[in-house]
Amino acid sequence: MKITVIGTGYVGLVSGTCLAEVGNDVLCLDVDPAKIATLQEGGMPIFEPGLQEMVRRNIAAGRLHFTTDIERAVHFGTVQFIAVGTPPDEDGSADVSYVTAAARNIGRFMTDYKVVVDKSTVPVGTADLVRDTIAGELATRGVAVPYNVVSNPEFLKEGAAVADFMKPDRIVVGCDDEKAALILRAVYAPFQRNHDRLILMDIRSAELTKYAANAMLATRISFMNELANLAEKLGADIEHVRRGIGSDPRIGYDFLYPGAGYGGSCFPKDVQALIRTATDADIDLRILRAVEAANDAQKHVLGRKIGAHFGRNLAGRHFALWGLAFKANTDDMREAPSRVVIGDLLASGASVTAYDPEAMNEARRLFPDAPALSFADSKEAALDGADALVIVTEWKEFRSPDFEEIRSRMKAPLIFDGRNLFDPDFVRKQGFEYRAIGR
Ligand SMILES: NC(=O)c1ccc[n+]([C@@H]2O[C@H](COP(=O)([O-])OP(=O)(O)OC[C@H]3O[C@@H](n4cnc5c(N)ncnc54)[C@H](O)[C@@H]3O)[C@@H](O)[C@H]2O)c1
């Protein structure tokens, strides 16, 4: 099948590449010429495990192409996936202007039947907006061209995005037309060969399903973060509590890890957008407002612990920071807790040397004028002369470090662990003071 993917970011590039991998002819469009040039030259604009090899393989096979030419992209695919960003607007609502811009372009240039698929996370009602936008362009041109609009929210996780797309738990399709539903079934058939995982529903329910999923996961995290803060006060260990409740099949182990707050491009913005949608519908989502407030507070938990130990004035103090990405296996720092931790430390007068396996270029871009923030080439080099080590991201390479080397490089054996990576007894036996979350 000929497929166009509009927006070549984390979702668009992964989707387009995986669709090419199963034999489709895919053209990825982006308005960012630098991104497209990088891809055309064999480079990668983002880090995502396994993606680079798959991109190269499919370019070489002639099934995956990249362009900034909008007209060519619209003519190319019968299926047009919209995978552009939907960042938060000032009032917390999702900004759908990139989605409507993509729809306008489709309406401007389409000459034959298209299935237009919203893959971006968009508020309920956006499919109607896309349909109307395309209709408006066709009316301006004075032509009638058939098309259908489908909602197909994406559930991939950064860091495991290729595996998630190739082997999805479920494929949600919101559709009100049989022909379009059949085409979507054909597109997704190669990804669900052992049993049907496609859940077909009306368009508005599909749009809401994506927000409901992220809101539920964010709720679990904020719930555990608040319980962790309580466990600390009560002398309990949240890790025991986590195992104690995760073993209940009604609860399960996933997304019960306490930490320094959730970040990333999705949970914060999607929780905010759902609250906004509800407010507009005269519904107060009290639980979600609390989830968001708890998360905002939790991002300062490491700063608070450090302040409680050293005092509020950190002038002359130096910290090693392990982990900048909002989670492991990505270079993405959107809404990352590390940004708040660094902000708290610098605002109190401290200096920081940070290390991350993938996100340091992004951090340099985000902190262009911070002379008190430097970067090290390795996790060991970041430790030199530090008053404490602060761990913010759960990268695998941080999980079993050489504690003797850590101690020898630092000024004092003190660790603030925002990810509960270590057994507290073990670390203390290595001669460290160890401050984790909820234990
Ligand atoms: N990142 C994730 O893990 C994830 C997971 C599921 C869903 N989503 C949702 O998917 C959408 C995309 O997210 P992302 O992380 O891939 O965003 P991103 O910012 O990485 O990529 C979006 C891309 O769209 C391009 N773009 C903007 N307007 C365009 C236009 N009119 N035509 C062509 N290209 C255009 C941008 O240049 C950018 O490269 C968002 O709605 C997001 O909420 C993201």
C-alpha cells in the first residue's frame, strides 16, 4: 500500500518505518528541512533503540522516502497518517494548529480518495475539525473529492517504540465508514497475525481512549509518589509496599514506581488537555487535577531532600547528576524531572556536572546560558569533586556501578536516588549515606 506519514517525529518516523518494514511504500513528510535532510543523508534526528537500522534497511530497499514537498506527499498515499505535534497551549488545551495545517494541505492538493488518519493525540472533536478543514479547502477549489477521517491514536512508548509498533497490545481505530475501516484493517493486519488486536469504535470514543490511557497511567504514578512520601514519614519502605500491592492481579506491577515525577511529551500535556476538555464540558476532573498538582510537587522532591541535608543556600556545593532524559532509552527531555532538579540546584547557588548516555546534546540546547552546569563524557567523570550524586533517570548503566570508584571520586559518599535503583542496605554497607524515594 502507498502510505504518507505527515510529521516525522518520534511517532511519525517510527510509524512510517515500521509500515515500510512490512512491505508498504512509505513517504514521510516534515516541514523541518533540517530533519528531512538528516534522514535523507542516512542520519537520525532522534535516538530510539533499533530504529536507525530499520530506517537504513527500508531506505535501501526503496520502501521508505522522506520529503518536504507537501504536494508530492498528498498525492503519494491513499492513507495519510497525521502524526504532527499537539503541544500544550497556554491554557493547557492541546494546540491542534499543526493538525489543521496538515488537513488544510491535504484538502489543497488531493485529487483522489484519501483515508486521513489522526494518529496525533487530539481532543475529542478533532476528527470533525479535520473533516471540516478538508471540506473547506475542497470547496475553495470548487471540487468534490471523496475522503474519510479516522482516529487511530498511538500507544507506543519512547524507548521501546519500534517493538510497541511492531507488536502492539491493541490498535484502536475510531471510524464511521466501512471502506475506511477495511483499509485500516489491511494496514494493521501484518502487526497482529496471531490474534486480532484491533478495537473498532466510534471516532469520539477513540479520541477519548488515548487521553484516558495516559491519564490512568499518570494517576498510578502520582498515587505511588504520594504514598512514597507518606511511607518515608511512617518508617515504611515503599518498595515493599509496591511489591505487596503489585502482586494483586487487579493492580499489577506496571507503572507503580515512585520517583521524581513523571515527564515526557505525553503525560503532562495529555493530563492538562483532558482537564481542559472537561472544564469546557462543565465537568470537574478532581482526581486529575490532584494528579497534576502531586506531580508538579514531586519534581521538586530531590531539590527538597538536598535542601534538607545541606541547607537552602548551596553556594560552593557541587553535584554530580546522572540522567537527563525523562526516562531511560530516549534522548527526549520534554518536561523531564531533571530540568526541575537542575533548576532547583542552580537557583540555590550550586554547580552541577551532568551525564546522560543520549540526552546531553538536548540538555546543552535547553540550558544554553548556564555556566554552573557542565557535562561529563562518562558517569564516572561526572563524579569528580561532587558533594553528592543525584540520580534522575533509570538508565541500565547506572544500576550496578562501581561504588568504590564513586566514593573515591566524590568529596563525600552521599547519594540522592530519584529512581530507587539500589538496595539501601547494600549501598549503606558500601559506606554511603543513601537517600531514596519512600524508603
Ligand atoms: N512521543 C510519544 O511517545 C508519543 C506517543 C503517542 C502519541 N504521541 C502523540 O503523537 C503526536 C506527535 O508526537 P511526537 O512526539 O512524534 O512529536 P514530534 O514533535 O517529535 O514530531 C512532530 C513532527 O511534526 C512536524 N510537523 C509539524 N507540523 C507539520 C506539518 N503541517 N506538516 C508536516 N510535518 C509537520 C514537526 O516538524 C515535527 O518533526 C503528538 O500528538 C503526541 O502527543 C506521542
